[in-house]
Amino acid sequence: MLVGVLCEVDSPKVMEEILNDLLTDTERVAMMKRMGIAIYLDKSRSYEDIKNNLKVSSATIATVAEGMGNPGIVEVIKRIKAEEWATGWTEKISRSLRKIFPN
């Protein structure tokens, strides 16, 4: 049912509203971090670099790394690259995380 509803959403604003209402702040941050990890791994970044930039554990990185060939993660990376967004994405994640976790 959820997948069907999400597939019918045709507006980024509406999608954001739905995700904001369904997910807690912690869940949204976790999802952003996992996407960021996948992007960093796709760019062959080291675990240490990922840990330092995204403030995640090696275990979380390993979990995402294990799923790198999974269709969902492959699709996310493909779409980000198709939009030529991959270059700016890592900085956007870092800025967002700095706002959430200031030094």
C-alpha cells in the first residue's frame, strides 16, 4: 500500500510532506546518511573518509556496502548521476549534517 501511494506522488513538495509526516527526524537523518554512504562508496571513498564526513560507524558503512548491488541502491545512485547531482550531493549532505551535528 505504501509503495503504491508513493509511486503516485508527482510532486517533490508532496513527497517531502509525506516523508516528513511518516518518518521521525532520526529516521530521515538515517536515510540521508545511508544514501550519502552509498554515494561515497560509489565514488570509492575510504571508510575513514565516510566515517569522518557523515559521522557514521564502520558497521553502518559495511551494511550499506553489502547492499551496493541491490536494485534499490543501484537505482538511487543511477538517478542521482542521471541528474548530474552527484558532484554537489556530498557537500549538501555534509552541510545538512553540520546543521544537525554542529562541532
